[in-house]
Amino acid sequence: MGASRLAARTTLVLGMAALATLLLPPGAGQAHEEREITFPDGTGSAPTHRTSGPQLLVCKTDRADFETRVAGFDRPLRERNLTLFDQCQDDGFRHLQEAVDAAEPGTIVRVLPGLYREEPSLAPPTGQCAAIDAPFSSDQRYQVLSYQQQVACPHEQNLVAVLGKRDLQIEGTGAGPEDVVVDAQFRKLNAIRADRADGFYLRNLTAQRTTFNAVYVIETDGFVIDRAVGRWNDEYGFLVFANDHGLLTDCEGYGNGDSAIYPGASSDINADAGHAVERYAVEITGCYGHHNLLGYSGTAGNSVWAHDNVFTDNAAGVATDSAFPDHPGMPQNHALFERNVIGDNNQDYYRYVRDGTCLKPYEQRGYEDGVVCPAVGLPAGTGVINPGGNYNIWRDNWVYGHDYAGFLTSWVPGFVRGDGGWSAQFDTSHHNRYLGNRMGLTPDGAASPNRLDFWWDGQGRGHCWQAASGAGAGAGGSAEPRTLPACGSDQLPAGLPITRFVAEPGKLLKLYVCAEYSQAEQSLPVNCEWYGASGLGRIEVQLALAEAVLLGLAFLAVFLRRLRSRLGFGSLLVALSGLGVGMFGTGYEATPLTPIGLALFGAGAVGLGLAVRSAGRPGYGWLTVALGGLALLGAVDRGLTMIPFLPVPPSLLRILVELVWFGWTLVVVSRDRAPAAEPA
């Protein structure tokens, strides 16, 4: 009785684990929490760099230090800076915030080479700012302030606050961004915050060492971040949120716990468009994101055009998603990525969670020495992660050298992001196109293969992929599954439409378990390969093994208790071999093992069902045949071509039939007597 109950319960888990993920959100924390957003009206434009007009100067007073800083400049630039230094001593400011406060619309604030710690901004809060009435973020790290509270208490969270200032240009006068450094010393959430600051232009400086963002631009219509560096921050280098007409160009970000560049919740101007759009809300070009958790990320990163950038040597290269709650503009849509270099993103920064480094105070972690404390859980070794995005185009990028996958595409049901509406459960991961990307090749033409070029959980409609490396369109290669919907010469999905409302159950369970990473609790899922699990330590392999053992024991019991014919014995051997091959196929993705295993198991189940039918159990026999037929259908779907018009994967149908079949099997095995052996 105990064994029967255990088998029934385990079977139920196998069948319903994937469906349970539709009802429960992952345990990953929110990547970014902000006040209720008001989007710009979109009537602005990206500002242009000004070389003349009203100006204010910012400098320090130590001339010897200043001369040392400019000594290596070429002569014209050195002399210009020395002249500006003399002027600044007479009528300039010693802190950037003082100049920002004094600036009128159209002012250029020139910041001379030096280290700016903005000491006045670090003074303890007084009055109403000492006890602000505002909700805390879910991890209790900071309060989520309204715009009015930011204005009333500008330095509660910000080292430099540009609030409501229009057409302000801040630029360093050095030879490069590292000559002017705004350093928060891990004492503020943001080094520089531009809030409702239309026409904001930031150029040629470095912002660093914050507990959140180096540069934060929010609710702004028209901004440019030009030739700037954001480094050594607990989360983001450049976070731009709920903006329109934005441009990030020639920027660099490294040492950040989330990403170098984050254009989250960008103005959703193309929500109702197809792939052809009139313009994008944010453009990112010429930027370099390296040695971060991610080079680029963007929850609800809508209408973003990212081209000619380099994202290398991160844990993962790019992620644009619909995976975190309370971001306006969900689901994410209409990003265009083209001609970017996305390679060798294999850094294992989760080791700093394992060894306790990320539990230390910020200033003791060693961010300046290469430590990165991951803000979220993700599959390290991946070039591009696209969970829950719609109408994105990935075209003519170099994607190479990844230990996990070049591209990963997956579903995000609405419950994951806190949306309980029925339609929201199926509104993500549709109409993404992968066109002409140089998979496994560096820009100089050298071979550097990805372990997998493409990984897809199987959910969505309207997707199409170019051919995986070394294979014709839809013919396999390094893709999981091996039979991806192909793009035709017109860059549209070729062949009959593939529409799946839910993902492959095993993959869905894997994504759910792996999302249980928590930075706040410093916990890593032990059975997820993203964090080092291998072989039988992986959750999807454990699931496949459990299913194989249960099915194998059930088939053996049926054979011993109900029939001992040659057909039954041969079918049993074929089915058991299929279960073994299929289990190994789960461990070795993108190989023929999975469809071969399904085909063998299906053939064996059909034969066993026919034998049982002949032995006097016609109903149970036909159910066993149906189980085998669904396995054979899955073999075609995973190994030859995806079945069109099928709304759910064959594996889900098979699991549901298995639930009924196992219950019936318990009845057959417990009531029937063992048959006599078939005479020789």
C-alpha cells in the first residue's frame, strides 16, 4: 500500500510540476523598484552637444594635484584646462551639486579633472528628511520615494541630483572619462540622478561606487549619455527608466552587480505595431559592457535600438525581459539588436556568493579588484537571454564562445510578474526573429562555437530562427530543440504556423527552480546547472530519471502480472531502452538522444499495449497504445519537425495520459494474477 501511494504521488508531481509554475511566481527578487511612473509625452528630442553658451565651472583647489592630473594631456588640452582652473578659482564651484543648483536652462557645467566626493551631499539628513514617510523596497534596502520627496530631500539617495532642470549639460574637461570621477563611496544609492530633466546631456566623466546606480535617468524626454563610465556599483552602471528620445553612446560599464546598461520600462511607443516601426525610444551605440553580471539588461526594455556595441566577458551578455513585477510597459516588446559583438560571457560571479564575499559591507567586498555580487539569478555562459519578450529582432550580431547557449528564449506567465489576469498568462514570448547572426564566429572570422546556438522552451507563436551552426534551416545543429521554426527568405516564419501556449514541462520546471536564487538570502539552487550542478544533480535530469524509473517499474510489473508473451517481452525491452536513452538525452541537450528515446519508448509502449489488449484488457491496452502514440508524436516533434497547430507540446499530453495510466496500472497489477508462461 505504501509503495503504491508513493508511486501515485510521485507520478502526480511529475505530471503537474510544470503546470504548478503557472500558479506560483519564482523566488527571484525584483531587479528594480520605483515609484508609480508618468511617461513623457514624447514631444521632445535627444539634445545635441553644445560647445558654447552660458557655462559654470567646477574644480578643486589643490593646484599641485591638478597639474599632476593634466600633465599627460596633449599641450592644447593641458593649457586649456590650466586656464579653466585659474578661472574656476575666481568664480567657480568646488562641488558639482552647487553648480547644478545654480544652473539655468541651457547651461554647460564644465567639471575639471579631479575626484568629486560631494561632501555636502553626505551630511546627515535633518527635519522631514530624517524620517521620510515612504514604502521600502521588497528587500528593505531603500525607500521608494515620490518625485516630490526627491525634490524635498535630494540627497537622501543621490550624491548629485538633477531634478526638474531642463537642457543642462554636464561634461568633464579631461582627456578621457577617468579624469573626472564622481565617487559615492558606497554611501548613496545613485551617484548622479537626472529626474524629469528633459534635454539632459552627460559627457566625459566617470561615476562609481554606489549601492545601486552610477547614473540614473528617469521620466526624461530627451537625454544623452556620451563617453561616460559607470563602474563598481552594486547593481547598474547606467539605469535609464521610463524615458523617451534617449541616446547612450560610447559609454562603458564594468564591475556592476546587474548590468552596465539598463534601459528599463522605456516609453512603449510601439506596443501596437508589428515588426516595422517608425522610431525607437532609446538608442544605444558604441558602448562597451564587460565584467558585469550582464552587459545589458532591460525589464520592459521596449522600443530600444542597440547597435554596434560590445558585450563581452560578463556572466551573460544581454537580457531583455518581462520577468519582474511593477515595471510599466509589460510585456517587453520591440527591441532591435543588430551588429553587436556578444561573446565569451562565461564569468562565474556566483562564486562570490558561495564563499561569503557578498555578505561583507560594500566597501570590503573588493569591487575595485574584480568582485561582482550578482543581483539576480541567470544562466551564466549565455549570450542573449530573452524571457517573455515580443516582436524583438536579433540581426547580424556576432554571438560566440558561450559555455551554455548563444540565445535563450523562454516564456514568462503573468503570475511571475504579479499579473493574475488570464490573458496575461499567455501574452509573452511571441514573434521574435533571429536573422543572419554569426553564430560561433568572432568579428575577425575565428571559430569560437557556443555549446548551443539556440535554446528554446517551446512556448510562443510567430517565432523564427536562422539555421543553427553547421546545419540547414530547421535541420538541427546546435539547437535545443533540434527542430526550430525556420525563417524564410522574406524573414518571416516559414511553413505551417507553430503555436504553443505552454512550454515543455521539463524546461518549465527547470526555469522555475533555477529562478529561486536570492541575493538577499545569499542562496543558490543546488540542483540547477546555472550555478554548477551537473549530471544527476540537475533538476531536469532528476525529473527524467524519476519518470523513467516509475514507468520502467510499471511496465515490468504489467509484464510479470498480466502477460509473458514474446510480443510483451520484446516490447518491454524496447520501452526500457527508450527510457534509458531518453534520460541521457535530457542530460545531453541538442543531441538525437531525446527523440530516439521517445521513439523507442513509444514503439515499446504500443507493442505492450497490443499485447495487453490481446490478453484480455482491451481498455487498458488501448490506453497504453495511446501513451506510446504520444511518445512517438513527441519523437517527431523533437527530432524531425514541430507539429503545426498543436497548442501544447506532446510531452504535456503524454504526462496527462501517464497520470491516468498509472492509476489504471495500479488496479491491473494489484487485481490480476500472474499468467502462465507462453508454451515453447
